[in-house]
Amino acid sequence: MSDHFDHTAADGLPLTVVHDLLSGQLMMPTAAVTLLLRTIAANWTASPCDDTDCRRTAELYAADLTGYADQLDVQCIAATSRETDPAG
């Protein structure tokens, strides 16, 4: 059993969050999570930062977030492939 909450994401697109009433957990579609990670990474790299160390740190954090988004995409593709593979 769950409740659905529709929100608007930063890019203006609807974002559905599901609240599982039994576990109390909030859940979001993976595509929304990866979009959020990539958006934060892009904002960090686009932020004005004159200091070389600051720029390098922002780029490292952005690379990490992009890497996490990539990992989520790969994991979800693999899970979906396993679910739809008739051979099991």
C-alpha cells in the first residue's frame, strides 16, 4: 500500500514520489534520481569559482555524482534485462 505525491522538479517536469505506508520509505523513479544527480553535478561545474582548489573540488564532486548516476543507470538496465529475459 502506498501514497503517491506529485511534485515539480527543478526543471519543471513532474516528479512522482511514492510513500510506502508499510515500510515508511519514500521512493522515486531511478530516472528522476539520476537526473537529480546529473543536475547537481552540472550546477557545481557551472558555479563561479575563481580559486583553483575550489574549481578542482567542484569538478571532483561533479564527477563522483555523475559516476553514481551512471552506476544507477547500468544497475537498472541490468535488473530490467534480467526481468525481461525469458531464459531467466
